[in-house]
Amino acid sequence: MFDYCKIQLTQKGNSLTVTLLHSDLPSGWQMMGGINYTGKWRLGDNTFTGDTSPNYTIGTDIPQQHKYWNFSIIKKRLTFLEDWMSVDDDGGPKHTQKETLILENARFANGKITPWDDTYGTGPATVLLPSNALRNGGLEVRWEYVPTY
């Protein structure tokens, strides 16, 4: 798919950059929404601290190794997820995936994920699990592809 792809998220004048890391192959399984690609991601610079501080992230403060992205070709969206483990009523492990952020109107072309059909080069995003960097509650979030040279 790609080696890496940078995305910038912007809300109320503040921004957060993330790098989507390589997805080895389509997820090996098909979901109801068609073939999906999945991979890990890492934090980039933010305008809150001017560096890659983990204090400003997508979703909760769960360790980064439990965070990943999923791209659906059919749904045209890039979703950020967290992988949660807990204990069920019988004392066994319970595995839960939580969607934290959805980048709408996403497309994969020419080795990058970009907003689809947007004249300004940005796309809408929906915050499902707020963080100290991205809030929900009616505050618009936009996303864009960041070229790497």
C-alpha cells in the first residue's frame, strides 16, 4: 500500500500530525464494508507543544502499541482504533476495539491516502473518543494529506 503516509488533523487552529505506518496486506479478512487495510501509526508534531509529545494524541492515553488505523476502500474512510483488553464476568480475557476518530471521504491513490472529492484538499473528521488534542461536541475537525519530500 505505502511505506508511510502523513496526515494532519486540525481543530480550532491547532493541529496534530500522525504518520500511518506500512500495512503489510489487506487485512486477510473481508468485513461487511469490503477489503480493509490495517496498520500502526505514530505521533508527529503538534501545535500544542511544538514537538511529538505523547500528551497530545488521538483517543485515550492507552499505550501506542494498542493503537492502529483501518482504511476501508468501500466505505471511503480511515478509522483510528484502540485495542482494549479487560476481564469478562468469568475471569477470562475480553477483547474490545474502540473507534476513536473517523476521517471521512478518504481514498487511496498514488501511494497516499487523501480526501476524496474536496476542492480545498481537506476532508471532514468525526471525533468519537475525545482527547486533550481533539474534542467532540460540534467542533469541526478537518484532515489533509501532508506530502513528504
